[in-house]
Amino acid sequence: MDPKSAGWTFLTNHARVLLVIARAPDVRLRDIAATCHITERTVLTIVTDLERDGYLSREREGRRTRYTLHREGTLRHPAEAHLPVRELLDLLTQPDNER
């Protein structure tokens, strides 16, 4: 089955953006957009959402932005609200040889 024809994915764009930032805290918006296959404007909206809701903070370092993730925040869906974001990030950012 062609994954594009299914019409849904396991990870939201918010999760994808968070994972890209977890892997590279000084990543540029345009690189996040390219990695996630979404527009820079969408990335900016998502980063703003994540910052507003306490999942990350941004700090300017010269012309670059550095992100700090707040890994102890909990997942948003009621079924997973007891799980810290850290667990999702750890699962999806560990090298294969550490799993």
C-alpha cells in the first residue's frame, strides 16, 4: 500500500518539528521545513505553538536561534497525558544500536 494514499500519519507535524529540534537544537527554520516537507511558515506556527505551550524555548545567538526543549512536559492527548515528552523523544531519537 502506498503510504501517501492512506491519508493519515502516525506523527503530527508538531511531533516531527519537535524531533528535528531534539536532534539539532540550533537548526534553522528552513532546514526544519525541508526535513519535515512543510513550509517555513508552517514551521514558524508550530514552533510558536510549542513555545507558547511550554515544550521549548528560543534564544537568539547572533543571527541564529537555539532551541531548548522542556522534556518533562506531558503529551497532549488525554490517553497519553501521563507520559512526559521525554519518553517520545528518547524513543524516536536514539540511535538504532541503543534500542
